[in-house]
Amino acid sequence: MTVNNAERRSVQTEPAAVGSKDVADVDDWDPDSELSPLSKAVIATAVGLGLLIAAFAVIGKLAGWANDYGTILVYLAFFLWMSISGRLFWWGADKLIALLRTKKSDNRGARR
């Protein structure tokens, strides 16, 4: 008599940790990640700023592109580019400011 591999499998459940949250927080940091929250914020801010600079560098060419490829398409793409790059920049900047504020308040408490 042969036994299939599917019959040998057993379902393993992990025990629930004491005091664990039912719902994961959106801003939870993955401890297995190679990047810290500070480095993620710096990367997001730098990339967002680079995208914004690139958009401002080509803003003079928009009229020519609008004539070649269509007004709606060009300005919609430019709006989308600016929206994504601006959001990325501000997300990273907000995280940096929050991290710096928490580090300052932690340092002040240690000096007392």
C-alpha cells in the first residue's frame, strides 16, 4: 500500500503571541527587512525629490510635446508624474521629521 504525500502533510499552526495585535498597523516595520525606517524615509525623499527636479527640468518642453502627442495626454501624464513624485517626497519627508522628533524627545528624556 502506498501513501500519497498529500496524506502525510499536517497543518501546523503557530501559537499566538501574548499581547499581539489583531490588526497590523500600517506603519509597522518589518524586523526581517534589511532597511530601517530611517533609510526607507531617506530613499523615498531622495527619489521623490529627484523626480520633482526632473519634472521641473522638462516643464518648458510640455507645449511642444502637447503639440506632438496631444494636449490631454501630455498634461495628464505630467499631472500624474507630479502627483506620484510629490506624494513620495512628502511621505519620506514626513517620516524623516517624525523620526527626528522622536529621537530628540528620547534624547531629552535621557539627559534628566
